[in-house]
Amino acid sequence: MLNLIYVNFIYPGEVNGLPQKRIITSLDIGTSTTKVIVGELDRDGNVNIIGIGQSKSLGLRKGTIVDLDSTVRSIVEAVQQAERMIGIEIPSVFVGIPAAHVQMLKNRGVVAVSGEDKEITEYDYERVLQAAKVVAIPPEREIIQTIPLNFIVDGYDGIKDPVGMIGVRLEVEALILTATSTVLRNIKKCVERAGLTVENFILNTLAAGEVALSADEKELGAILVDIGGGTTELAIFQNSNLVDKIVLPIGGDHITSDISKGLRIPLVEGEKIKLRYGSALYRDEERSFEITTVGKEKVSVSTQKLTDIIEPRVQEIFYLIKKELLKLGYNEVLPGGIVLTGGVAALPGIAEVAQAQLGGNVRIYQPQFIGVADPSFSTGTGIIEYVKNNDLQGSVPVKSNKVIGFGLLAKLKELFNDFFR
């Protein structure tokens, strides 16, 4: 549960002469869990996580919506939790898109610098990115993101930000991300039925890489491995840019299913046992715990037996990862190493299994914000950081007429309201 020490409620008009704080809300609709994270940007541009909400995803299979009504209910439940926590209505969200629905292609855009003094402006910057979007894509796909990789001014390349430079001809090499139109429309429909609007769609692994990988790791070359419930997604970065992605139809739900079948218990209990006692490697200290099988029989199970069930599946995940990396020509681990994230990355011993299978340096990333310090929140916090770092729009806080908060926070707010009434 989020441990909020202090929440600053800022509403339009309450602070004269000072800019309003900006709210960025991420929506991560995963196969297992739907998460909403609310980030507040202070006046120095730092992000504070002020609210979270999460619910069980009931309408998805392997990252794809298969039941609209159930998905809407999951979104509403997660959003309401976050709204109760912070007392602010959430009008819009930035939505993460699974890599399985996204394709990447590179294209160039070229424009003549518009100003008489030939100084490149923000207007020229936007024009050249729009020019890069002029590319033939199948009718069933839409462009969701255009990422500049390299700017070229009058033939000189390797430029990261051309604004302010003098030149006649501005070019850009850009990475174009497209997604399946029907997938986007279904997600948008669910979000709108939940009473929200979609600000933008952002590739999950690109967002997670924003927080999980350092600038040096991206520059040297690193692989982000996001192991979720239904899928495992890889994002490969080199020279600070996203260059490849891999999606495997295997994840934490497969481990849960193995536990359920191996111990003859319901899936819900299998998930609880995985989180409480699970490990990808044998530990010296062996413990036992009691379960109730589907036949109502009480049985004592050792952690060693549980590891016997979990370890082969974890090894399979990394075997498949290595197989796909070899297909793409990555015969050696990149200098920046491998970073594990996603819910399954919290499984004890998983980094050691990954290192044994893949080689190289392996570490686990978890967000450093209070209340979301778990690898499963990497995508949600990454979306917020990506929006901030790329100067996308957020929303202005609006007073909520809904029930605010819970516990001590709610009581304190109610007392203040009564006092000033």
C-alpha cells in the first residue's frame, strides 16, 4: 500500500502568480493487473508519486482486450482508488501499449529552414518530424510515436537537438512506431467508457527503459527484459536509441499455472503462494507451508518442492530469450548488460538464473518512488517520466466532488474542511 507522508493539494487559483503543478497519470493495462499511477510535477520539474490504484485485469489475454466490459470495470476500480487517495479527479491518462501490438520502422524527413535568419526554431523541429511521418503504412495500422534518432543540418549529422543552430536544410532520421488500429480503438473505447480521455499512447518497454536504464547503459548498449503476467517483452537499446524489440508469449501467469497444477490448488492460491514463498533458485533455508488442495485436503509443502516447480519455467523463459537474441544476431551480451523488470523480476533468485542462461551483467530494476518500489510498477512510472522528459502534455489538477482518501489522510482533509467552512 502506498505510504503517503505528505500530499500537497493544489487547485487552480489557489496560488496567485505561480504556475500550477502538473499532473501526469499513467494507465498500464496488463494481462494480470491494471495499474494507475498519478505523478505530480513540482516547480523544479521533479516527479512525486501522489497516488496509485490497481485492480485485477479481468478482460485481457496475453496483453489483448477480449472483454470490453470487464476491462472497463478494471480501469474504473483502479482509477477510483487513485482518486480517493489524492482527492483529485483524473480527467485523462497516458496509456501504455504492449510491444506485441507495435511495429517499428525508420524514415527520413527533410524541410527547408523557415526563418529569414536561418535559425532553426521549434516550428522547424516540429515540421521535420511531421515530414518523417509521411511514410506508407498498412491501412490497419496507425502511427503512435515518432522518435527522432539523429538530426542532420546542411549535411552535418550526429546532432541531438538542432534548435538554435543556423542552417538551410534540416533532416531527421526517425523511428516510427505503429500499432494495430483495432487494438488502439478498443483501448480508447474502454478508457472513454471509464470516464477518461486518452492523452497519448506510449510503448511499454520504451517507457520502462526511461526509468530502468541509465544514460550510460543505453549508450553502451543494453537489454531491458520486462517479464509480465502473460508476456515477456525485450527492448534493445544502442547508441542511446531503441533499436529492436522482442515479444515472447510467456510470463508469470505460466509460473502460477504450473504451481496450481503441481500442487492441485486454485490459480488464485497459486498466485499467492508464488508471491509469498516462491523462488527461482534453491535456498539453504528450507521452510514448509500448508495448502488446501481442490479436494479440500490439507497438505504440507516444502519450499524446495515449490522451487522444483518454478525453476524449470524460469529457465525456459531465459532459454527462449537467448534463442530470440541469437536470431537477431546478438551473439554476446551488450556492454550495458541486462536489466530485469516487471512483476516476475521480484522473484528471488531470478537474476542468478538469468546470468547463468544469458551471461553478462544482470541486475533488477525497481522504481525508487515511495509506494511503488516494486518492479511491477516500472512501466507506469516510466510512462510518467517519458511524458515529462519529452514535454508531452499533462492535466491541471481539478477539485474532486468524490469521496476523498481513506484512513488518516481522509480524516485530516475532512477536519480542515470543517474548520474553514
